[in-house]
Amino acid sequence: MSLVVEGLRAAYGESQVLQGVSLTIGAGEVVTLLGRNGMGKTTTVRAVMGLLPGMGGRVTGGRIEWDGVALPGLAPYRIGRMGLGLVPEGRLVFPRLTVEENLTATARAGGRWSLDAVYQFFPRLAERRRNMGSQLSGGEQQMLAIGRALMTNPRLLLLDEATEGLAPLIRAEIWAVLAALKAEGQAILLIDKNLAAVMRLADRHVVVEKGRTVWSGTSEGLAASPELRETYLHL
Ligand SMILES: Nc1ncnc2c1ncn2[C@@H]1O[C@H](COP(=O)(O)OP(=O)(O)OP(=O)(O)O)[C@@H](O)[C@H]1O
Ligand SMILES: [Mg+2]
């Protein structure tokens, strides 16, 4: 499998937000998309998943190819069926569905992930299976959002700020979940602001600034460049 994003441009209405985002991810890789607030990380993920038209946006240039197939113009459900699974920013758990209904609503059978497998992986969700989405804690909602994406049996899992706003212990649980998924060979595109954690987990990093890829490289490369971290990440 491979996702290739090359020179991606995208706009909301008149406002050109992406002007040259490039990244690649192959089988079993964990790649992060880094950058300060408002730099275009979420927009990049929306563009890949076909979600921009539903949000008043559109791809205006560049390439997004999944195993050589151009994604722009395809509906989100088709992109999902092609093996891309998103854990969206803000989780977006269905509040009036039960945990189990959330998991099965968008599920696609055939692969490692069934209801039983997700419940085994997240025992807390099994305990809460009859509860409404709205009755869960933030951490449980995040687990549910990850479980829901896994239920589509994605070949590439995209996570947009999966540890945002969670207590430290719950964050640690999410990082452990992601490390376990990586160990199984799950390819992951990850957006997160916790640099120490992503540097431990990821194979490569892509830094975006004002809608443009300005750097990409390994954790060692990022560790070796305080200027890069100061200039583009304000750390
Ligand atoms: N639906 C929208 N309509 C218009 N402009 C938008 C929309 N969503 C985002 N933007 C703008 O696009 C730019 C990039 O936003 P985006 O959400 O992609 O950034 P981000 O890197 O994910 O930021 P954050 O770290 O805060 O999540 C910002 O200037 C933002 O205000
Ligand atoms: Mg964002």
C-alpha cells in the first residue's frame, strides 16, 4: 500500500489554505504530520478522505494517490472502502448511538477487526457496550473513535489529535494502543502535538508551515535540529 500526496493545494472558498503539502506513507509505516495551530494539518487529512467538499472546501491542485489511484473527486465512503480509516479531530462519536452501534455503523467486515476483536483490544468498550456515546468520558470516546475506525479494517489509519484534551494517564493508554497497532504492522498517519511521544513512535515526520511541507525526515533528524523545532513547532 502507498499513499502519495504531492504538492497538494486546497482552499475553503476564496481562502487558499494548502499550497504545497507533500508526504508519503508505505506499508507498516508510522508517519506524523507536525505543525503549529492552523497550519493545515486537518485540512490535509480532510483532503485525503474526500471530506473537503462537505465543509465548503476543495482540492485545487497537486496529487493524492492511493496505490496509484487518484482520490480527489471520490466520495468519502468510497475512499473509506478503499482502506483508509479516519479518527477525526474532536472524535465525532455519534452521541445518540450506543457504543456497539457506533462500532458497527460504519464497519466493514473482512480483516483483523471484528466486534469481538475490538472489545478484546479495548475491554473498557466491552463494559460500556450498551451505553450511549454521550455517556462516555473523553478517554472512552477516543477509544471508541479508534475502535470505530479499526472496524472498517483500514490499511491506513489516520488519527487527527487523538490525545488532545485527555488526562495524562489516558494519553499514555492511547500511546500504548498506537504502539501495539504499529507492532502489528498497521500503517498510521498521525497528527499530534506531543513531540516526545511522536518521536518515540513514528518512523518519519513531515512538518507543515502555512499549508506547505517545509521539512521531512526521521526522529533522529528532528532531534538533531533545535532550530527546526523552534522555527516551525515553537518548542
Ligand atoms: N471549514 C473551514 N472553513 C474555512 N476555513 C477553514 C475551515 N477549516 C479550517 N479553516 C482554516 O484553514 C486553515 C488551516 O486549518 P486546519 O484546521 O487545517 O489547521 P491545523 O493545522 O489542523 O490546526 P490545529 O493544530 O489547530 O488543529 C486555518 O487558517 C483555518 O482557520
Ligand atoms: Mg487540526
